[in-house]
Amino acid sequence: MAPKFSLRTMIKKSLVTSSAVGIGRAITLDLASKVFDVAFHYNKSVEAANQAAQEATNYGVKAIVKQADITKPEQAQSLVENAAAQLSGLSVVVNNVGNYLRKPISKTSIKEWQEVINSNLNATFYITKAALPYLKAANGARIVNFACASAQKMAARQTNTAYIIAKTGIIIYTKSLAVELIKDKITVNVVSPGVA
């Protein structure tokens, strides 16, 4: 019989990357509303992150703010370790970071290519790898990764190839990790939003 997981019984400690603004902020505040202690991550938006954390405390939860450039493996590791230490564990990780680039391949610089791949695909790997020991210890945890709807189509792209390649990689990574981690009572899912 497959294991059943419940948000009511799991430890409620979460880290959402790029959560000072936008979708990440909304997700983190929603988790706070469900009585999760939350870690807001930012790279440059410190004021927005502090405001979001203050809003989260209105739900009576612990909210911390952590800065890191998670395209760097050592900073991703430090972010996860510090968040887990301050929250006394982790049970939910949402990988929401990812730069977007709209440019033809021939006009994409090596630096731009690397930034898009690093911020989307590599950062997801770095954060997840660092978080796995804490998630396994949670005895029922969640990983949610962000891709995009057009990455599912496996079609040629004229202006955002690096981004789509990174997001397609996230889809394959998520599916592979989901199979591997089911034995550890960890579910791994991908969200692929489209353009409204």
C-alpha cells in the first residue's frame, strides 16, 4: 500500500527560493497561512523580503529572511543549512528561482547562456541536493520545482532556447527524483505555468 502524506501531520517548515516578490512570495505567504514556519530567500530584494516576512508573522508563524546567490553551490548549501537550523528542520522546499532570456540563440552570449542555465536548472539541483538530508529526516516531505508550460512541448524555440532547455531539464530532473525518493516518503512535483 502506498504511503499517505498529510500536511496536518508533517512538520511544517518550508523554504521557498526567490520568495521576496511574485509567485515565490505568494507561495510562501500561503504556506504561512497554513501554519508553516517559513524561510524567505532573496538575492537582491532585501526590503521586499523583510516586508513579506513581516506579513507572514501575522499568521503566528516563525518567518526568517535569508540572502544567497544560489547559482553558487556553496551559497545554496549555506542557505539550506541556515534555514534548517533556524526553523528546526525542513519539510517543504519550493525551487522557484529562474532568470528569463528572450533572445535568438545566435545573439545569446556565453555569459547569458550560463546565467539562464545556472539560475534555473543548476540552482534547483544545488538547493535540492543540500536539502535532501533534512527532507529525509522529516518523515514525509515535499519538493516542488518550477518549469514552464512550453517546456513540455519539446519544440524548437526562436527566442528563448536557453530558458526552455533549462526548464525541460527541470522536468526530467523532477520525474527522476520522484522515482528515487518515493522510498523516503518524499513527493517531488513540477509546476509548469503558462502565459496568461
